[in-house]
Amino acid sequence: MKSFFNYIAEIFSGVWTLLTGMKVTAKYFFTPWKNVTQQYPENRDTLVMYDRFRGEVIMPHNDNNEHKCTGCGLCENACPNGSIEIISKSIVNEEGKKKRIIDQHIYHLGMCTFCNLCVRACPSDAIVMGQKFEHAHWDRSSFTKVLNLPGSKIMEGIKE
Amino acid sequence: MAFEKYDFTPITQSIHQALIENVSPLLTTIIEWTIIGVLYLLFIAVFGLFLVYAERKVCAAFQQRLGPMRVGPWGLLQTIADFIKLLMKELITPKSVDKFLYNLAPFIVIIVPFLTISVIPFAPGLQSLDFDIGIFFVTAVSSVGVIGVLLAGWASNNKYSLIGGMRSGAQIVSYELSVGMSLITMVILAGTMQVSEIVELQRGGWFLFKGHIPALIAFTVFVIAGTAETNRGPFDLAEAESELTAGFHTEYSGIKFAFFFLAEYINLFIVAAMATIVFLGGWMPFHFGDWAAFNNVMDFIPGLVWFFLKVFGIIFLIMWFKWTFPRLRIDQILTLEWKYLLPINLFNILLMATMVLLGWHW
Amino acid sequence: MTNEQLIEQLTSANPDAVVKQGSQYPEITVAHDKLHAFMQNIKSDSSLAFDYLVCETGVDYPTFIQVVYHLESTAHRHFMVVKANTENRETATLDTVADIWPTAEFHECEIYDLLGIRFNNHPNLRRYFLDDTWGHPLRKDFHDDIHVVER
Amino acid sequence: MAEFSEKYIVTDEIKADEYLVNIGPQHPSTHGVLRLLTRLEGEIVHNVEPHIGYIHSGIEKMTEALSYPQIVHLTDRMDYLSAHMNNEAVCLCVENALQVEVPERVKYIRTIFDELQRLASHQLWWCASGMDLGALTAFFYGLRDREDILDIFEETCGARLTLNYSVPGGVMFDIHPNFQKSVKAFITKFRKKLPEYDKLLTDNIIFQNRTKGVGVLSKEDAIAFGVTGPTGRASGFSCDVRKHHPYSAYPYIKFDEKMGTDGDSFMRWKVRMDEMWESMNIIEQLIDNIPEGDFAVKMKGVIKLPEGEFYQRVESARGEFGVYIVSDGKKNPYRVKFRSPGFSNLFTINHIAKGWKIADLVAIMATFDLVIPDIDR
């Protein structure tokens, strides 16, 4: 007889646990305004990334088309994947001295793992992490970018 | 009564009259058959698509998501797009399958809901077959589906499919019993197996209320067993996604897969419809005691609407199960049937018989 | 047991093995032919009871390959590093310890795969990661012109 | 000496009633590309043989060409669910080798990140194993709550999954000004959500039937097979590195090592659920007491480790994660070995899944919390 009552109790406790589970899902079913889905392409205008978000490496330029990169190559060394290549050129400055400055700061986005080591390594804060994250493209060659804009110069007062 | 004006009998009768006066009786029968067949075909296709959409939206709401939102307003055209995709997909027949059985299986599976749906009264006068053994017909025909599932599992020549098919076989054969038993309980109360008569008997009150305790037990058992018979979660062992990838229909593609898919959802409708007819009064409106005003208002809602409201209620309940519970193991499913549902059912039949004999029901 | 006691006991028990205090843990280098007996001893000895093989790995050196065992005792909570060198690099073989610690069976497969040490008496020595067309990539003389790009 | 063969051969003959099923490499319940060569009789599992290596990425070989800060960023990609613990292990190993004492602030930040990462990992484990057992809704609830932690990560270190937050000598950035506020808000929120997890699955009768007594791993076997982390602790093997070899801020705080006794799937589940509560306790002890100071010590531009061998153990979300660095005094290590918890844990499956059904094999795998890149490295 005892086992019979156990059998009945088992059924009821089992059904009770099932009902508590159903209560949890029902709570969310009947509160649809708490949904967490974001409609991504539609909410693009209101979408704000965190200020430290690591989207891509960019080189900020000021209004006079000047950047801070001296072409020292520390970022190239710091990069674990070889996604940064620095091509420098020699010029003769006003004092008649030969000087090496940056020609092209090449950044292979396709190889980048966004580890932030290049930004950490940069002594003059010439490169920073940008916020753009929509990198998908039809053509792989567009992932190779030149970060310094054409005709740009190094800013005054940046130490070599 | 007010809801009698929603009776479909005049319409069907007038069509029949118009036909019989103009063409020969044989042609009349053929034309009527064709009309009914096309209507059922349309109903199954449209309702199946709608159920898929509903399932996706319901599941999304349970999971705090939005569900399909891209195709059409609120994603309403999503399932249509999916269906077109399935229609256009290549029908792949794997190399080492048993070709005849492999191609036969989806048809057997899809035939079952077509047969069963014929006895379901959607509204007064809207029923194509009115047997005096309607309930028996439903239970008998619905067990044919398992043959299709078994064939699909066997003929696919895939180990996952085979396991899925065998699981499904064991499961459906067991749960047939419970479905039948719980229906028999209600047949005892009704005293008839004719579907239209069962609905008519509930004019004064649904069997769920008339039969109180045993009817409630029978209803619970029927919903559980019905869920299991349609291979839906938590009893979706036949296609247990995380174990068997897709179970018995792993190897099917295109429209053949769509048949399995559609059959699952129409079976869901049939289980819900049977529960509605037997327990919730079919197309009968909800009446409460002698609140005449309330009852009159209820009567103004057409029977068709009542029927579908109840059906959707049950379908929602079954979806709620699926999106809440983890899946059972095959031996636990059989344990549940043979150790819990069956004894309860047998006891329940006894209880119901006693109750009917002593007249303890309302 | 503290590291000093551990070193003392190991030195007295194994006069021909090299025992020293490493940068963190006591280290003992055992001859390859005595490895299995030594390992069995330190597991069964109740004062040592090294029953948990934390990590087993190999290091390729110019003339030999070293297998390093990191061992811990769950009872005494002391930690020790055992090293065993193979005789040479070309036919590097060592006795398995899979019968002492079952987990070694899988670590030894990995070592065989990546460093090419064959373990005697191993129950099921197979390559886990790479297929048979590969060499043993963690060896220093491994070169692969197709898959490896060197800067 | 046993006969040696280069090729793998199925050693035991397949008996008449048995058949082989490849579960994986592409299978919903293997959480990645793991292949289990399973010998079945009907539904009963007779033998499971894990085949790994489908996403072996050769990280140990790659590290030999990289400098130490660069190695740190690679460890993100092994066990991506405990990325910060992996980063921290390498950093601690380098700092120990160089005898660098990091500021107290760094220790606190690292420990908070460890525990947040453990919470995030356990949330993903909870929802993924719920999905394996057929409770699909659980999957979305777990991911929903994990999103809050990932947002906290993103706010402070700019990445969500591959954090690369620890660097030798400290952390990459100071914590975000909102960090403490958002962590506290998360803890308050999650303390309300976690009981729902229990209601939905842990207390559920179907779930309990599926997991109780299934796949029992005894304490002796756990030690012998080197099974660590919550999986090992569920068997009663006290293996919490945080307790036995405390690092970072763990010596300063009070916490329990959550232990189980049965070693079955349910106990593994329970231990992880308890660990989530414990992680929140740890974070609450630390979050208000982060000392002021630098977030990193100044390291040399090129970090060169002294000659020698260094081993560092940390408790990752899956168990004991170890870094073994052999240095020859150059800027690149001579050899690096990552002792990953998943590798040792995985191979007990054959031992404990024998005699159970396929559905139980899935349940066992779910409660083992396997991350395949962690196994393959």
C-alpha cells in the first residue's frame, strides 16, 4: 500500500515540477515587450558601439591631412599575424639631412585578429582601434588598406 | 438556438441539389468527391503552412525572440517562401537506399492525415464522412502513419534513420493504446462512436465538465499520448536532433521532406481536433449554467470559430510542452506509457463506467 | 611534504638520478630504462603517492627528446616534475606509463603524434591530430613548405 | 612489447549484433568537430572512441615563432569560453619567470574577469547542454544572460569573445569607469535569473530522470584519468587550483570549492550550477574593493624569459589549465605546452558511457562541457 501511495505522490510531484517549468516559459511568452532581439540592419542608426570596441586599425588624420605615424615599425613587430607592413622612403629635409619617413602603412584586415598589440606598441599614438565592424566585402583585395591618406604628412612635434 | 444559423447543411445541400438536377448521379458523386478532395488538399496545405508559421512565432515568444520578421509583414510569407524553396529543391535519392520503399514512405505518411481529417466536423454540417464508428476509424487510420515512419527509417539505409524509425515504431505503437483507451473512456460516457453525435451530445455542456474527474484524467492522458503520437517534443525521439541529427527523415530532401514536415503538423491538428471534439464539445459554444445573457452572446460566435479557437488552444498547449521540456529517453518514454499512463487509463475506464452506471455525471 | 624533504627522499632513494630544485618544483631526471619502475614506485609509495598525472609532454633537444611529467599527489598536495630523456632522436622510444596513470595513454598519443616518440607497451598508439603524411611538427628540424609560412 | 602499427586499426572485432556509428565530425551534440566512433548494439553503447584533430591549429608550434605578448592572444583561440583564464595563465607564467610583482589592482581585476568569464562559460554550458537534452528554450535563456557579461567585457576591453585583456605585467586597459556599476547591475539581475534555470531544468522530473545515475565517474577514476574542473569535483576529486595553488586575488577571498559525491551527470550539472552562485559571491567580495593603482607594470619592450622551465596552473571554466614554457633565454619560447582540461576529460567518455544509451552518451557529453578547440589546440 505504501508503494502505491509513493506511486501517486511520484506522479503528482513530477507533474508539479513540469508545471513550474511551464510557468517560467509562460512568463516570458506573455511578456513579449521584454524580448531581447534587436533588428540589426534596421537599428543601424541607433546602434552605438562601446568606445573601446576593437573593430579595425585606423590612423586618425587631422584637418590638414596630417597623421602622427613616424614609420618606426614597432607595430609591425608587435603584430602576431603579419597584418601590418610599413613601407618607408627616404627624403631630404630642409636642413639637407637624409631622413626616413613613412610612405605607406599597409594594413591587411583579412589577417588581423584585433588583438590591440599594435596600438599598445605605438609610441606616438598614431594608430587606434576604430569602431567599424561591417567588414564583409565581395573582394578580398579590398581588405588590404593603406592607412595613411595620400599626400598626408607627419604632424609637427612628433618625436622620431 | 442562435448558432443554428451558422449551419453549413443548407449550403452543401443546395450544391448537391444543383448538381443532381443537372448531371447524372455518377457524375454528381465524382464532382462532389473532387470538390471535397481539393478543399481538403487546400486546407491541409494552407493550414500546415500556417501551423509552421505559428509554431515559429510561438517558439520565438517563449524564447524572448521575434521569430521570422523578414519575408512579408511580420514574416507572414516566410513559410510560403520556405515551401517554395522545398518544392524547388532537388530530390536526392541516396545510392544504396531501397528505392521503392524510400519513395513510398512519405506518401504513406501524408495519406494518414488526409484520411483522418475526413471525419472531423469543423462546423455544423461541415463534415464529409459521418460514420457510426468515427472514433474507431480515427484511431485505426492514424496508426498507419507509423508504417511510413518505419519504412522511411528502414529504407534510407542510414543508421541514424534506422534508430529513429525504430524508436518511433516502439513509441507510436505504445501510445496508440493510451490514445485509444482515453477515447474509449469518453465513448463510455457518450454511448456512441459517431463523431457528429458526440458533438451533439455536448450541447448541454462539454464532456470535460460533464464527466468531471475521469474526463479530466482522460483529457490529460489524451493530450500527453497525443503529443507522443505526433512525435513532438518532449517525445520527439524519432528525430531527436541532438542525438540523431534528423532521425528518420535524415535522407529526405525537397518535397518528400516537406511531406513528413506537413504530416507532422497536420497530425498535430488532428490530435487537437480530436481532443476538441471529444472533450471540449467540438464546435459547440461555451455555455455557463443558466447565465442566459452570457450564453446568448456565446451563441453568436460561429461554430467554425469556436472549433478553431479550441483547436488552437490545444495546439498552443502542445507547443508549450515542446518548448519547455527536455526530451525523454526511449526507455523512459515506454516506462511512462506502460507504468503510468496505461494503469491510470485502465483505472479511469473503470471509474468512468461506474460513474455512468450510477449516473454521477451531469 | 615540502620541496626540500621531497628532494631529500628522492635523492636517497634514487642515487643515480639527478634531483634538483627547479624554478618552482623539484625536478628529477630518470634514466630511460628505469623510468617505468621509478614511476610505479612513486605512485605506490604511500609517503609520495603521486596519483595525479597533471601533464605529460615532450621537448625536442638537439641530441635527445625529453619527456616531462608533471605529477601531483592528491593526498599530500606536493608537486614534482619528472624528466626522462630518450637515447637518441632518430628512434626515440620510451616506456609507457599508461598502465600507471590511464590519462597518460592519451597524452602519449599526442606526444607520439607531435614529437615522434614511440612508447613501448602502449595499448593503442595512434596519431590524434595529423595524418600519416605529416612528420612530427614539434621537432625542431620539421619543415613544411606548404602549410607553414615563415616570416 | 606490443606489436606497433602506424595506422590505427579497430582492435576488437565487431560482433554480430553490433554496428558502428560515427557521431560527428559534424553532429549537433558534439559542439564542434569531434568524432566519436561509437559501437552500438541497438541503442546501447558498447564502445566509444573519440577521434580528434579536425581543427588542430598547431598553436604550440606557432608559439615557437612568437614573442610572449603575442602568445597571449593565441590562447584566446584555444578554449574560447575561458579566454581570460588562458590569457592569465600565460601572463602569470611569464611574470613568475621574470619575478615581476604585479600591482594589487591588476590581481583584483584579473580575478573579477576570471569569475565573469567562468559565469559566461557556465551559462553557455547550461544552455547548450539543455539543448542537447532537448530543451531548446533553455538555449536562448542562457545566451540572453551571457550577453550581459559579454557587454561588460566589450565595454572594458573592446572584445567579446577573444578578449586578449591580460598582458604580461598587468592588463591591457584600466577598467572602464562604468565597470563596477555594470557588474553589480548584472549580479543583481542574474541572481534573479538563476533560480529560473533551476525551475526550468534542474528540478524538472524529465531532466532528473535523464541525468541522475547516468555516466558515473568514480573518484579514483577521476584522479587516474586526470579529470579536473567541475567534472572532476562532481566525482569528489578536490582539484580546484584556486583553492590549492591560489593565484591573483584568490588568496584574499573566501569561497567554497563546490564538491559533489556521486559523479553522475546530475552531479556534474549541480556542481556547475553551484559554481555560478559561488562565482557571483567571489565577484561581490571583490568588486567594491578594487584598490587604486596602476593597471600594469612597465615591462621591457622585448620580453625575454631567463633560461629554464616554468609551469603555471590556473582553474579555467573546464578544469585545470596549465602552461609549460621552456625558455632558452631568447624572446621566443623554446617550447610551450598547454595542458588543456578538455583533453584529459574527453577520453574518459569511453570509460563511463559503456552500457548506456545514445541519448545518455549525449547527456554525458553535455555535462562534460567539451570545447573542441581546447582539446585540439
